[in-house]
Amino acid sequence: MGKRSAQCKFPVARIKKIMQADEDVGKVAQATPVLISKALELFMASIVEETAKEAKSRGAKKMSVYHVKRTVHTNDTFDFLKDIVAKVADPVENADGAGEARGAKRRKTTKGDDSE
């Protein structure tokens, strides 16, 4: 077998290092981290695509961490991530209708009128 025809999107050497950090893992075949890299690439493409659909369905122009949370909760494929996204705050509506995460710090604005 010659050179790898496809470039990996995720660093194979780092994947191998992470795998070998587990004391139960012995030697790792050369192809294994390459396959893990490809699987990770396909997984990331899938979750990003589904999150983009979620964001569009809600009329958002940008994807947010909340959209990822909604994707995880509405798609059985991503069930294993529910514990991780549970900590993500749900957005609340502002007076102007824009969503903001609960607990997010808001910038104070002054209107130049200091009298009370």
C-alpha cells in the first residue's frame, strides 16, 4: 500500500497518543487512528449539518450552543451527548425579542441621563 490518498482532517498522531494514554490499550495498529480520524470527521459533519437545520428551523442566522443542545435532544443518534449539553443554558426572550442565555451577563447601558 502506497501513500495515503486522503488527507485526515484530525491529527492522527494526537489520536494515537490519546488512545495510548489509556493503560488498558496496548499497541495500536497504524490504520486504527486513521479510521478514528475519519469517523470523527463524519460525526462532526453530521452533528454540524443537523445543528444547522435546527438553527434554520428557528430562524437563526448563526448557530449557537443552544442549537447544538436542541439537536442532541431531538435526534436519537446524539443521545450519548445529553449529559454534556445538559449544562447549556436555555435562551430567554429579551424585551426586543432577541434570545439570550439564562445567566448570561448583560452589558449595562446608560442613556446619558444621570438624574433620578
